[in-house]
Amino acid sequence: MRPPAFPGIWRDDERARAAYAEGAGIYRIIPRAVAIPATTAAVLAVVRWAAANEVPLVPRGAGSGMPGHNVGDGVILDLSVLDGAPLRIDTERLEAITGSAVRLATLEDYAGRQGLRMPVDPSSARWATVGGVVSTNASGSRTVKYGPVRRWVVGLTMVTATGSIVRLDRGGEESEGVDWLPGASELGAAVRQARWRVDASFPKVRKNTAGYALDHYAESGDLVDLVIGAEGTLGIVTEVTWRLEPIPRLRVGVRAAVRDIRRLGALVPAILELAPSRVEFLDASFLGFVGDAVRALPRGDRLASGAALLMIELEGEDQGALERELERAVGIVRADSADVEVGRREAEVDALWALRHAASSKLARLGDSLRSLQVIEDACVPIAKLGDYLVAVRAIADQRRIPVVMFGHAGDGHVHANLLPDISRGDWEDAVRAVFEDVSRLVVALGGSPSGEHGDGRLRAGLVERVYPPEVADLFQRVKTTFDPAGIFNPGVKIVLDHGSPIGRLKVGAGAVPLAPEIEAGLRRIERDGGYAIARLQLADDPLASSAR
């Protein structure tokens, strides 16, 4: 069954469904069908049809999201070509108006030509769509200074579950008594009444995408703050207006080989007083994984001797002020480091950061037995507990005999941890489940969030009830019901439907759903090469052509 006279591409054949069975992350789930609307009018048509027929919709941009919000049993709504991806830069207002299909890298390029930027820089920027980054409230290495995308969204347009188009702007009248959203006033009143509980129960961390953003909504009263980070569960974003800023003229940097990883909890707060634009770390596990690249550097042996590399970047307009801050940064890390290197020119700073990007391709090219699984990849803990968290994760993974590679955003207390299980081991899935459970308990015990910047997805929806008390979890359910009473938008994301283990329906292992060999090989290439910009229908219809890109 398909929407009558649907103005777009509709595919329910086996090959097309297989091509959309995976995104980034761990899952392989065959959808019911794939819809590719070319226009917002087409989105309206499919949403109205889905609501009338109780068909779940899974909104999807590039498919690069990690925790499983871009795959599902329903109809995949591929928004990657929506409205021709329009983009306009308003240099007078310092704003950009983008269709949701615009790639973040394209926005960066167009704004950069005017000397402007939207500074949030997720590593997926090459292929991620702006609709996707808004749906996850994406972050990146610059979040330590500039915050996640929420801070830079002026307003957005979306298709609602009732099949209407609405515009949500900050400070707009839509936040009170909205006629397109029955129950909006009651929802707002309930959140305001429970604000003390919200304030007390939300994790006191620098990044958090677990649950709906009741804390920001309680502060602003703007419905746009609930939609940002909702992972497509409240509506379909079709256009975004961004605030831009001038690109800073100067950058300087420091790279330090820290001897004891526990010292990060003391070093990072001192560094944050300098207002750095980036504070990143690479754990010894990461350095060992890219050992050839480390040893090839001029002082590679000294870098490899550290428990972690700590990388700091400062930016601004005044060379003298930056030089003083650079000296202070070096002074903070020197006594705890086996090696400290400084970059004062653009090329030197870029060289300091080169190792940060060295592992991604290697993690994806491990071979057929050792696979990288993003299961505990997004936890954010209080900065003072960062070192303790890293040590504990290492011990948990070692206990289950699963290698782990860790790196991330030290300035936010945010850790990306990739498990590398040997899938030829008979008990590997049980071991991965055990690590997931142990680390999840650890994160909550430390007062952290299991979802720092990638969202909950199907992987972490069940953890929301562990992070928050029942009264706040009930408010999350009320948000979902108010916006999407029929539950058609991404069911099982944000609000868990099945309390069984989320470590199932994997893309690897004996239980993985079989696909046509050439489709499976193509999906593996996309994962290995970071080729999320490849059109999935091209993979379904012409896998040889897609492999040549």
C-alpha cells in the first residue's frame, strides 16, 4: 500500500528496502518501504496518509546518525533531496536560510565565502544534512566554546503529525495556545509547574541529548527548543534559519602528551578558563591504534609514551592576547606532560590536529572478524570525573575481553568509545550487552548522560528512564503525545516501546538479516569509506556505479 498519487519516489521492492536497512551505528532493520519526497507538499501527502493508516515514518537525512534513529520497521522518509536543498545567506542579518536537505559542509562553504560561519562542527559535516543536525542537536569539537546547534537556530519550519506546515521562531507567539497543537498551553503549564524537578534531575553536564529538552523549553518557552534534538519524533523539519558569526582571523594550538589520564579532571577546568575553542583528547588506546601515524611524527616516541594526547585550540583577533593565552595553556599542561608542542600558524595548528582524524578510516577497515561497534560511544560526564570514567570503561571492557578505542571532547567531558569485538567469538554479543549495561550504570552513577551529542535513538531510548525520575519521564511522554498523538513519527526513539535489550537486530553476526551480497557489500563500503552522501537508491539499482564513487 502506498499513498495515492504520491508526488515523489516510492519503493517497496526488496533491493530498495535492503539499501535503507542500515545507517551509521550498529543496526540492520528492513523497512516496510522507502518514500523520497521531492517537495514539502509531498511530505504533507505522505504524513497525512501515514496518520490515516497508522503507518510509522522514519525521517532520514544522510543516514550518518549513530544510535539508530534513521532505521526502523516503518516507511523510511528520505529527506536528502527535499525542495532541491535551497540555501540563502543574508549578510546584513548574519543569517542563513537553508532547506533541511542542505549539507552542513555546503552551508559552511557558502557562509565561508562571505567570511561567516555557523561554528558547530560535527565530524559528520561532510555529509550530514542540516535537518539531521537539528534533529539531534548536534555538537562537535567547538561546542566547548560555541555550544551545540541549538544556540544557532533562529527558527524552523516543520510538517506536523496532523499534516500542517508551521513556522516556529524564537520568541514567537506560537509558544502559547497554538491552534495547530491542541494541548500546547497545558503542556507548557505542566513543564513550568515541574520546573524545579526538571532543574534538579537533568544531568549537570555540558552536553546532553537524552530525552526531550525540557530544561531549555522551561527556560525559553519556545516550542522550537522541544523540536531541536527530538530526532524526528515530533515533526518533520523542512527549513532552518541559522544565526552566523564572522570567522575569527587567528588560531593557535597546543598538543600535550599527558602522563596520567586521571589528571584530565584537574587540567581541563584550568584550560576552560582561557575560553578555548577546542579541547580534545586521544586516549592511549587511540594512540596505540594509530601507532604508525604517531611514530612517524618528529617527536612520535614521546607522544606515544603519554596516557593521552590533550589538544587545545584558541582563536581570536588579537595576536598578542592569543600569545598570552597560549603561554598560559602551556604552563597549565607542562608539568603533567611528557611532551608539549605549540602551533602558532595555520598550518602548524592543522598539523597538531591531524592525529584526531587518523583513526576513523582504520576503525571502519578492521576486516571481517574484528568490527567497530558504536554501543557506548556518546557518554558525557562531569569534567572532574572524566579521568575516572575513562579508567573505569577500560576496566569494564577488559573484564569482558573486548578491545575499546576512546577519544573525544575533553572540554565537555564527552567520550566516544568504540568497542572492537571479535565477532568470531561465540559469546561476543553477550559480552557487548554486558559492557553496555555496566557502562550505562556507571554513567548514571557519575551523574552523566549516556547521550551527549548523538541522541538516544533505538539504542539508548530505554536509558532515558534510568537518567530521569518517573515524573520527568512522564513529561517526556506527554511531549510526544501532544505533538504526535497517533505515534507515527519514529516510534521507539526517545520513548522506548520494547524494554528488551537494545543490542539486537545488528548489522553483524549470525543474527543479521541476510541481504543481497552486492547490497551488503555496498553498505559495508559506505561504512568503511564514510560515503554517506551516496544515494541509497543508486546502491539498490546500480551497485557497481555506487562503488566507483
